[in-house]
Amino acid sequence: MPTTDSIARPSLLLKPVQAKGRQADADSVAKAVPERDTLGLLSPKVPKEFRLTDVRFAEEGYFKGSKYFKPGWGTHVDGVLGDPAPYAVSNDNTVTSLLLGCFVLAMVSFSVSRSFILRQVQGFFRTSRSGSNVTETTSEVRFQLFLILQTSLLLSVIYYLFAHGGGNDGLGDDSQLSMIGIYCGIFTGYFLLKHAVYSIVNWTFFDRKNNRQWAKVWLFLTSLEGVLLFPLVLLQVYFELSLHAALVYTLTVMLLIKILTFYKSYAIFFRRSGVSLQIFLYFCALELMPLMALWGVLVITGNYLKINF
């Protein structure tokens, strides 16, 4: 038996056990220190917000996925604009509001000036010697001035429908409303100028009492013209009344007003005078000539607006 010292070699049976122990230690360390996720596979994903615009319905179908299926070819990205609906006065909210306002204004004016209007109607064909049988207050006169403005607005709508074929001339909403506003301004200026000319002539040749009586009659007849034209405008705008029937109705109303004006001017100014035939000169100078001038201004204005609008 050797007596020298020697290094004892480890047993070969212990090597697998030690290797397994070292591998277990390495696995525990690897589990303790997580590996870096370079590809981002383990990070939580943020859910994508769903939007309906992201879905392309044109690409959905039986042939989806085929190389010959190209839904984007031959189509416009933004779509194709269709033909706009034609303008109609009956569909215009502004015109409807104006007509509704005219109706409300007429009802309010009649309720305020009812007694004055009834006295005018009752005494229209009776000539009083004193000329003071009809009196009015300031509010009654003010509301009758509003009725004259209503008459101007209704005449402007009627003339626009006559001159532009019932509003079917292809113009835009703003252009048509601008035209109606211009015509309304012309008719309002016509009534104001006519009243001024009447005042100058009557105060020059007739007395104060007859002038006051005539001013009341003229105010009443002008307001009556607007009241009679209001049903025509409603029929023309909302029920498409023919232009021929509307023209006949308008001419009938204007002729009736002119006849009543002729009668009252004769009864107030020329019945008791020895120069009764001068009523024709008076009527032609103050009624027919301004009407012809108004027609010329309307025709020139209408041609100018057709070119520029």
C-alpha cells in the first residue's frame, strides 16, 4: 500500500449529477433575469380605435382577394356631384316668411284701423259737404302706411313672377331675392313720388279741406290694392296659378282701383266746379303718366338684372 500522498480523482458517477445541478442553477438565473424583448412580441398591444371610414365597402364581395378584382379603377375618389334641384319660390323660406309677415301685418293693421276702414267703405260713394265725416288717429295712419309697404312688396313679387317666367329662369336663391328686393324698392319709390306729386298739385289748386279728404282716400285705395293682390300672390307661389289667369286678375284689380280713384278725384275736386272736364287732364297727368314711367323703369331694370345676374 503506497505511503505517498495522491490527489483523489472525482468519481465519474458524480459528473452527471453536478452537470445537472449547474444547468438547474443557470435556468433559475435565466428565469430571474428576463430576456430583453427586442421584437416587441411580449409587450401589451394598444387596441386600435375602430372607425367606420376605415372599412372599404367597395372592396367587400365575392371576388375579394382575386388579382383581377380592382374596385378602385374607373371610379372617382370624391364621388360625382349630381344636378342641383331647381329653385322654386314656394320652397324659399325667405319668401314664405315675407308672405307670412304680410298676412300678420294685414291682420294687425285691420284690427287697429278697423273703424277707420269701415267708415271709408260706408262713406266712399257718399260725398259729405263738410268733408269731416271720416277722422283717423295717428296709429291708424301709421298702420295704413305699413299696408302701402305691403302693397309694394306684393307688386314686386307679382312682377318678378311675370318677368322671369314664374321664377324658373335658373337663377340662384340670392339672385332671385335680390331682384325681388330691387323691385320692391322701385314700387316703394313710385308710391312715395306719386304721393309727393299729388300733394304739390293739390295744395296748389285746391283748398285744405279737400286735400285732407283726398289724402285719406288715396291711402285707403292704395292699401285696398295690396289686400286684393294678396290672394293672387298665394295662388301664384304655392298653387302654380297660370300666368295668364294671374295677369287677368292683376289687370282687373288695377283697373278697378283706377276707376275708384277717378271717381273720388272727380267727386272731391271737380263736381262743384265749372271746369269738370279738367278731371281728364288731372287723371292722366297724375295717374297714367306715372304708371307708364313706372313700367319703363321696370322694363329697363329687368333687362339690366337679367344681364348682370
